[in-house]
Amino acid sequence: MGQTDSLTMLQFIEMLVKHGNYTKAAKSLYISQPYLTQVIKKKEKELGVEIIDRQTTPLQLTEAGRIYYHYLNRLLNEQNRFKKKLDTYTSPEKTILKVGVLSSLGTYLLPLFLPEFLSQHPQVKVELVEDVPHKNEIRTINSQLDFFIGQNPETLSPQLTAHERGPHGYYAIIPESSKLYQKGVRFVNNSTISLEDLLNEKLILTIHGSAIRHQIDYLIQKFSIQPEVVLESNNIFTIAKLAQENLGVTFLPESVQVHETGGNYNICRLSQEDVSLNYFIAHLNNRALSETEQAFMNGFLTNIQKRLDEKNEEITD
């Protein structure tokens, strides 16, 4: 068994902690359980300490394991910084921008500005890291990402500077299965339906860690509701489609376009006083942006605002 590189070890340890046992971790890594066990044991022998506490269920890191895990993260960050500096010499004609975004959010936002930006800056290569917001926030703080695109910057680390485009509203999709459904109309006035009543229906929500879910959870807590969540997904278009197909109520930013179907459902635009969002692009406070990076950020802000203005006109009409 050859030497295991730092990135692979980091992935192995993260999957072990996430799943709490070797079998599930190995399956998610597409390797065999005996191989994963061997790799961990060999590394423990090399370090002279146990890094996995096998006396706990689910498995956890030992204190030495946590130290080793943080060491691997620092090492990877340093490797990334080194590679980026080296790229300026090995590929001086190329500029690499690393951008973090939640996959479902990127599906909507990136096409609005990225093709135009890349056509105007053919020397730029954009590398996407599609992950949940709090992980991409950490990556940006650790200089693993140049930019972090997200929603609702209020809880961002003070180490990051966020440039916002907002506020913008939400709407609810109310299927025929809901007692709040109003027959014979597509769009209903929010004065006829309370937000509290909507939250007491069967809900389809985005996963914990998403900006939308953070806001919905706050409202659930505000109204002291015990929610009935029938499904969670990390893809906003999945929950939209399932709501249209009668599974439950869901909440979407008004910028996300719902493709009309023949299903029986209402669309209710919510008051911005109750719930709203700001799209943002963030970077480290102490980073001096290059002309290319400034153009990337300006392209995001300008085109997102343009699309949101168009969406507001559509809703008004």
C-alpha cells in the first residue's frame, strides 16, 4: 500500500467523522472498508498515536486526531496558496479565480453573468467549489477561495467583505393538497393567507446550512411551530417541482423562476417585511482585488441587479 497523500487522508477522516463508521464512510468514498481501515491504521502507526476513537459510537476523532485533522487543513491551504503563486509563472497568460457557491444557487446565478464575463476575459479560468455556505465561508477565510457567492450576509464572519444586491422577496407554492389552496386561481394575495398558517402546512424545504433554510427556521422558531417537514433537498428546483406536484408547501426566492405546469397550485408572493434575501459576493477583508477580480465582482453585481429588476417587472405586470 503506497503513501496516502494529504488531501486523500483529509477526505478519509472527514467521511469517517461524517458517517461515524467505516462501512458507510468507505461506501461514500467508493473504496472497500478493509482498505479504509488499513489506511487509518497505517497512518496511526506512522504517527505513533490513535487518531480515531473506536470506543465511541458513532466514531469520533481523538484529541490527537483533531490536531492531525487541523494540520492537514493547514497543509492543504498552504499547498493551494503555493500552487496559485506558482501558476503566475507556469501559466502567466492565465488567471485562475476560485469561486464557492451552493450548487442550486449557482444553477440560477452563474448563467446570469459568468458567460459574459468569460467571453470578455478569455485569459481567465474559473474553478467552482459547489458546497454548503458555511464550508465555502471557511474556505474563503482560509484563502482557498477568491470569492464566495451566497444569500443573506448578516451572519458572515467579520473577516469577509460582502457586496450585496437586495433586499428581494420570497413567494410560496401552495399545492392543492393544502387546506390553504384557493381553487381556480394561480396567484393569490398574501393578505388572504398568513405566513404562520403556511408554516403549519406540510413543508418541503432546502437542507440545513442553506440561506433559505436558515430564514425559514428562524420564522418557525418565531411562531413556536413544530414543523411537519415531509422532504428536504439541496436543490431548490427539486423542491419547487415537488411542491407543484402536490407534495407540500415550499418557499422560493422571487428571483427563481417556476416553470408553469398544468398542476393545481397557488403562487403567493410574501411580504418583504416577513422574509427577504440579499444576494452577495464576498472576499477576504485584506485582499487587494486585481482588475480582473474587480471586473468579475462588478459583473456579478450588475447582472444580478438587472435580472432582479426584470423579475420585479414581470411580477408587477
